[in-house]
Amino acid sequence: MADFLVALADFDDRRLWLKLGYSSLFVFLHRELGLSKGASHFRRVAAELIQRFPEVVEPLRDGRLCITFSQRDSTSAMAGWTGSRR
């Protein structure tokens, strides 16, 4: 899952979903990949967090962090968790 989220973060950062005719990453995930709205939301938020806090990739990979954690006030929670203030 972590590798998918890293690739998704890059895909979103380059806005490749727009080149494919979608209005947002969420719409791409839901319509093109067939993910539920909830799953699309979780992955969109996780991709945004990876873009903003790349240091969370390793904790995602080794299981210290899961994508559901990212849903709670994501920016401030991740800033506190990583020790970063951006």
C-alpha cells in the first residue's frame, strides 16, 4: 500500500489525472479505479500528506503509521507526529 500511495502522491503532484480528463484525484480514484468514495478519500488525503510530509513514507511502509490515522486533522496531527512544523 505504501508504494501505491507514493506513486499516487507523484501522480497527484504532477496532476496527471487532469490530463486523463478527470477534475480531481478523488474523481479519478472513484471513477477510473472503481474505489468507493470512502477509499478514494482516504487515499487522496494520504497522497497529500506524503507530498507535504515525505518523512511519513517509511512509517507507512513498516506499519508504524496507517492511512486511517491521516484522517484526523491530518496536517496538525502529522506535524506533531513527525516533529515538523511546515
